[in-house]
Amino acid sequence: MIRLQVCLECQQRQYPLRDLCRACLSDKLALMDDAGDGRLLARTVLHRSSEAEWQQALPLALGTVDLTSGAHLICFLAADVQPGEPVRVKAGPDPLGRQSLTAHRI
């Protein structure tokens, strides 16, 4: 389960958090639970980073997920998730222990 911002005017879900709805520009926004189910659209693997703290976590898989609720996310990927596969995005620690989103194969 993840939390996404939803527009109370048009019901559009969005990520990351914004001050206005990206669809209708309303400022009536709230956080709502989302199952996090979707499909992996694209995948890439980082082998180098300009950030010294990330060197220990490389290689690192990242991807774009199209959630069934309508939002698109860029998040970390669990091992062997390929484009086109159904995934579930979960909140949890990233490779450095900070809170982040990771897509897992369903």
C-alpha cells in the first residue's frame, strides 16, 4: 500500500506531491491510499553515480510504472522485473535505508 495525492475536484491521482492538480489546476488535494498495482513501462540500470554515497548500491535498477489508478511513478525495481510485467509498488527503505518506492513483480 502506498499513499498518493488525489485531486478532490477531478479525482486525478499524481506523484510526486504538487501544490496544484496537474489535470485541472485545483488546489483541493488530499492523500489517499493506493494499492500500488500497475505495469512496468520502462527499465534502466545505473552503473555509475556522481553521488559518492550511492557507489555501494550500484548497479541499481530503476523504472517507470504506470499504476492502474492513473499515476506514473519512477521508482526502484526489485530484481528481474521486466517492462510489460505487472508489478506492485511498495513503500520501504531504499539501498541506503531511506524511505522510497520499489516495484515488485506480482
